[in-house]
Amino acid sequence: MKKIFLVFLIFGINLFAQSSSSTGLSFLKFSFGARNAALGDAGTALSNDVTSLFYNPAKLPYTSNTEIMVMHNEWVQDVRSEVLGVSTFIGKVPLAFGFNITSADNIEIRQIASAEPISTFNAHYFFGSISSGFFITDSITAGASVKYLFESLYTDEAQGWGFDVALNYRSMIEGLELSAAVRNFGTMNALKVEKTKLPAELRIGPSYKFELSNFPLDITAGAEYLKFFDSKDNHLNFGAEFLYDNLLSLRGGYQTGFEARSYTLGLGLQWNKLSFDYAFVPFNSGLGTSNLLSLKIKF
């Protein structure tokens, strides 16, 4: 009996791919940390904390002390993600751990598209990662991540491994950095009969941070070129953050080349060692909106 997973088809094509890419495991394309999501997902250039482990592990040597971040992502079409990131130092060596659980519930099984569903099932995705970085010179750092990947769809399961490598350059111009990362290359076991292809990508771009004189306002802006290796499309991610008195942040971003999304918005509140971040990501074509919430603590 031929089964048509109608909702899963929408889940896999309309929401995640958003390009001509033929890869799977598209939860790896999600934003990590509400701050980065609000900044147009330009996290390789603009991440500045524990979330660097997901985007640019070459920035981990610049983090301080121990940081823990938890995030809830209320994606569209009943897709949800729970994310945990932890970064610390073993001696002078940075070490970070990341975890992501993404699920889509009550996916309908139909014999034909127009028929009533005969049953439902859940789809589950997971990765656990370990990351580190080191100084090559006083201004250049490198980093890498290793990820264990798992997917469960209907009655089938598969496991695999993914890898990220990154470089970061702090220029002689104060506040100006250039970042580059290749993410999500690796392989999976077969999911029943076919292996799922990872959404490998290249990201490269600058960021610039400066302060206004005689006013407690820090401004950070950045841009990234994003290329999925299995897609002909090219994307540009832009983001800007305005931080007032190390207390309140207003953020905005814009992404090009995606059919279902473009601008992003968000805000952040900092108090002592606690940070709360929120991101709003609207989608076109009646898909709804995504809301991301992050809480971070420094020790």
C-alpha cells in the first residue's frame, strides 16, 4: 500500500529547503540562539557568545568563563526545537557542547492526498556536538565541531556524523572582523533504503562593532554570504544590533534568496549575568511565524 506523507512533504520542502537543495536534515539550517535569529541568522559573523559553537567555533577562544544557553524555537506548522549550549574552558582550551531536539508531531498518513488520514506519526531529529577553537596568531583563530546526528521518521531511523570548520580574523581596525565557516559536511546511514544528504554550506562575511561617543550605545552590524553546496541559489544575510547601556538591545535583519522569509526582528534584555533574547521570524505563503526564546547565564 502506497502511503503519501502529505504534511511531511510540506514540512520538508516548503519550510526547510526553501531553495533548490535536495538535502535533508534541514533542522540543521535553523537559527541557534534568538539573538542570531533576530540578526538575519548571520551568526557566523555576528555570534559573540556560547552560540558561536553552532555557527563559528573559531570565536570560542574569545568567550569568557562559562556560559549556558537554552532556547525554545516555536517554528511553523507545529515544528518545535529545544536547544542547549554550554561553553567553558579546560585550562586555556575552550570546550563547548551543543544539543538540539527537533520534532514534528501528528504528521498524517494518507493513501491518496484527498482522502481522510488513516493514521499519524511523529518525526524526531537530534544532534549532539562538541566544539573547540585555538589561536593561530594573535589576530587569527580556527575552530571545529563534530556532531552526532539522528533522525527518526515513521518506523525508520538513521544515524550519522557531521563536521564544521571555521576561521576568524580580527583586523587592525578596531571592531572589524572577518569570519568564514564550512558547516554540516558529513554522512548518514541509510534511512530504510537511501542515505539522507546533509545540508552542507559555506558562510563568509564581516562584522563591525563601534560605540557612539558621549552616549551609552553600542552598534554592531554584519553581513554574510551563504551558499548551500547542493543549491544553485545564493543568499545574503544582514543584521544590526543597537545595545543601550548594556541593558536593552534592539535587533533587525534581512535574508535574501528565500521564497518564504525575508526580514527578522528581535530584542534582548541583560541584567547582571543573565540575558533574555526574543526573535520574531515571519514567513510568507500563509505558513505563519516563528518565535524564538533564549535564556543565557554566565558564571
